[in-house]
Amino acid sequence: GENVEQHPSTLSVQEGDSAVIKCTYSDSASNYFPWYKQELGKRPQLIIDIRSNVGEKKDQRIAVTLNKTAKHFSLHITETQPEDSAVYFCAASTNAGKSTFGDGTTLTVKP
Amino acid sequence: GAVVSQHPSWVICKSGTSVKIECRSLDFQATTMFWYRQFPKQSLMLMATSNEGSKATYEQGVEKDKFLINHASLTLSTLTVTSAHPEDSSFYICSARDLLTTKYNEQFFGPGTRLTVL
């Protein structure tokens, strides 16, 4: 089955700095890669996603890059703000819709 | 659009009792729903895939006789935790796929159910 590895497990940055979270996956059949932000006790919230036929996608301060050959994708958050503090999960999904999640990254943005 | 609800949002039960959790897609039809379990400070672990009108597909290590899943309609799936024990205490989250506007494989998550077994 699919295996998704996510690094780092914790990340602390100063407000205004950039944050980068990286994930690798193992199943070449995975073709959809969403990123979720989860606050304590809440549901995961989709913040950005990318399909396997696209190399990069950007939405304001958030961007995702995908290297299909190397089977890795990354989340980039620029100009971080304290409200960006949360746990972030990457996931890899196949056409069957079944998603495998990374272990999560706890991001802390210090004011 | 694409709203998923779960009920109850939290439940406390005694060891040995059964608990049913409902997952509903409110404004779309979902042929497939997924059930996840999330322990504190851990990731979401897929328990099973629920397909409308057919038996659920369970992930390795998940006891199908303990976690009963029923997906009787395109808008409702239920998870019943039978003979619950304290180790079943967790955050249970469902998600659903929208047939008509499948933005690739995007899933829409319910708000989750916090289960505490005493």
C-alpha cells in the first residue's frame, strides 16, 4: 500500500518568515496530493491541493510543488502569521479516492 | 456546498456498550465515504471505505465485527463501535466524495466525533 512520510514533525518560525514542509510517497498510482490544516479538536481543512499533471500551484501565501519522478511534494507558506500555527498534514490519493496521510507537522509561528 | 455532518459530536459511554456515529452529506450525494480514527497528537488513520449499497472495505488490522459500517443511502453512512473499551476512545472522522463535482479526489470531512469509553 501507499506510504507517506512527512518532515519535519515540528517546525517553529518567526512571524514573517517562510515555512516549508516536505512529504514523500511510495505509490506511483497516487495522483492527487492535498494539504490539510487541522486545529485542535477540529476537522482537517483543505488549504491547497495539486494533481499529478501539475508541477506547482500557488494560492496567495501558500504554494505546493510536486516532483512526480522523485515522488515528493512540498508545502510552502510565506510571510507566516501567528494564525498559521496548527498541525499540517499532507496526503496522497489514488483514483479510488483512498487517502494516506503523513504523520503531521506542528507549525508554531512566534509573534 | 459540500457539507458533511456527523452526529454526535461527542459521546461518553461505559465499557461494553455500543455506540453509533452517523455521517451525512447534506447537500450532495456520496457514493463513497471514508471513516478515520485519530488518536491524540497522531495522524488520521483510515479504518474503512464505505460504499453505498455494498459491504465496507476495511483496512488491515481493523476488526470488521467490532466496527460495523452501514452505507444505506447516498447521503448516510453509520459507524457502530460494538462492545466499546477504553482503548477505543478516539476522535472518529468521516469524509465523503462528491459524485457530481469531484474535484479530482477531493474529500469533504465531517466535524468529527469524540468518543470516550469509561
